[in-house]
Amino acid sequence: MKAVTYDRYGSFEELKISTIEKPIPKDDEVLISIKANSINKANLLLLQGKPAMIRLFYGLKGPKNKTPIGDFSGVIESVGKTVTSFKPGDEVFAESSSSGVFCEYAVLKAKKVVLKPKTLSHEASAAIPLAGQTALQALRDAGKLKSGQSILIYGASGGVGTYTIQIAKAMGAHVTAVCSQRSHNQAYQSKADVILDYNKKDDLDRLGQYDLILGINGYHPLRFYQKHLNRGGIYVCIGGDGRQIAQAMLQGPIRGLFTGLTFKSLVAKNNPQDTEILANMADQGQLHPIIDSVFPLEHVQKAYQHYASGKALGKVIISNTP
Ligand SMILES: NC(=O)c1ccc[n+]([C@@H]2O[C@H](COP(=O)([O-])OP(=O)(O)OC[C@H]3O[C@@H](n4cnc5c(N)ncnc54)[C@H](OP(=O)(O)O)[C@@H]3O)[C@@H](O)[C@H]2O)c1
């Protein structure tokens, strides 16, 4: 079968299309014909082997997984002897944390996959798992968001950002989204109540006070977010510049002690139950993936390059459908 592979950590040139053995499912696994994948920042970091610490888990000398792991949507081709939850023909999606899925066929444990949203294509379904789970866990678990609360989403235009706006709206929050002018349409489509441009001083002067702030992209010191939190408010750092992540982890707990506020960092967990919640939200019209472009599997290098350029206005998808 056809698969994307890379033997060394490095740049896009390392990605190639190879012919490898079609996998055979074990008793508790399912064999999936992969129809689409989406690219996340994690794919880029795993290709580059950066930060170096991740090599402890993903291969010291080179990638343990020669085929990229991550988001996919596909159709069950066959099931292992003990699998009763799925049958051939079922359409499923998930984030794979261990098996390579940027390929024609993949095997995963049956308990790690869920039925894909009925109302979405494979391309749109593949755009959801990692970014959607991150958004859901940031709002529900780390942010403890309640209906009627106000939330500021800083860096609201990417995959995580747009799902965060949509899920926060579904949870009944008043949402202020900060992103660049060129990305306003994504925040608008996601139904943010207020949209501000981080490049305009006038816009940043309009920032108010919020019950919850999510730092997803960009960089601001913790004191900037502290200034905009209501009494008892919570700041959750999800991503962005390395300084933003480091400050939240190292200074956040101490700053919390002196201010009565909470400063946290999120490490999203791959949880099929959450993927199922996201599928239901999509089928209820509460979650709409925003797709920038679809590349065929053979053009995987171009797809990664386009994602890495930062020019994409929505998710970058790889399609395996002829
Ligand atoms: N904690 C976790 O478990 C976890 C999980 C998933 C992802 N992440 C992290 O979350 C971040 C976002 O991931 P993603 O998948 O949403 O990425 P993405 O889809 O690639 O989003 C990138 C967006 O960031 C915006 N951006 C760039 N510079 C910015 C700035 N200075 N200020 C504000 N926004 C800026 C850009 O839009 P504009 O046009 O608006 O600039 C761009 O569209 C990444 O750092 C990723 O590593 C963390």
C-alpha cells in the first residue's frame, strides 16, 4: 500500500511516498481504509524532532513511527476476532497517537476510534480530532467555563482557535476573539461576538475584563492576561510562542498564589470519548470545520509546506480519495 514515510528527522524533503506492507489487524484492532488526514503543529514538530525532548518518546536517533501519526477519517475494512463495536463499512475518525495514519490503510485498537460525524465529509471530519479535543478540554476541564461567562480567546483563528470559539458559543459564553485582520472571516464564521485585530493598538485598547482567557497563539507576558481577568478568573495557556508556554508553566502557579487568579497550562489528552462528543456537536450543527485546502496524498510535502508557511486560512487536509 501507499504510505507517507520519513526515515530521519528534518524538513519537508524527508517526506516521501513509499510502498509498504498493508497491515493486518490483531484480535482487538480494526483495519481502516484512510480517506483523509489533517495536519497539526504536532505533525511539524514530529517531522523536525523538535523540541529535542520529544525524541525521548518518539525515537532518539530517528522517528520510531516512519509514517506520520495524527488526525484521520476513514472506513472500516475489516475487524479483529474480538471486535464487536464496529463492522466493515462503518465510517470512523480519531487522532492516532501511535499507529501511522498518513497512508492508505491503518490498524488501530477498536476502542481508540469512534463513528465520524454523519453530516460531514471525510475531509471535514479529519479536521476535527486533535484541535477539537484541545479546544473542548481547554474550555470544559482547564477553564471550567460556565454559561453566561465572558471569554477572551487570544490567537483565535487557527484550528484550535476556531473550535474554541464554536464550543464556547455552544456552552453559552460571550466570546471575544483576537486574530489578525486577514483571519477575521474565520472568527466571524465561528460566530465570535467581538473580533479584534492584534496588530491594531486601538483594538487592543478595547479589551475588557474576562472570566476566562485562553492563550492559543502569539506572545504576551502573564501580567498582560492578569490585567484583563475578572476576580477569580482563569488563564489557560494552550500554545503560541515558546516564551508564553514557559512563563505559564514556570511563573503561573506562583503568580496565582499572590493574585487569587488561576494560571494554568494545558496538555490535551487524546480521548475517544471527547472525539465522540465532538462528532455529536458537528451533527447538531454546533461545530463547523473551516478548511483552507485539500492536497492529494502524493503532494504531502506541499501540504506540510503550506501549513508551515502560516498562510493557511483554516485546516490543511490530505485526501486519499481519488
Ligand atoms: N496544549 C496542547 O495540548 C495543544 C494542542 C494542540 C495545539 N497546541 C498549540 O496551539 C497552538 C495553535 O494550534 P493550531 O492547531 O490552532 O495552529 P494553527 O491552525 O496553525 O493556527 C495558526 C494561527 O495562529 C495565528 N497567529 C500567528 N501568529 C500570531 C500572533 N502573534 N498572535 C495571535 N495569533 C497568531 C495565525 O492566524 P492570524 O492570521 O490570526 O495571525 C494562524 O492562522 C500551537 O502553538 C500548537 O502547538 C497545543
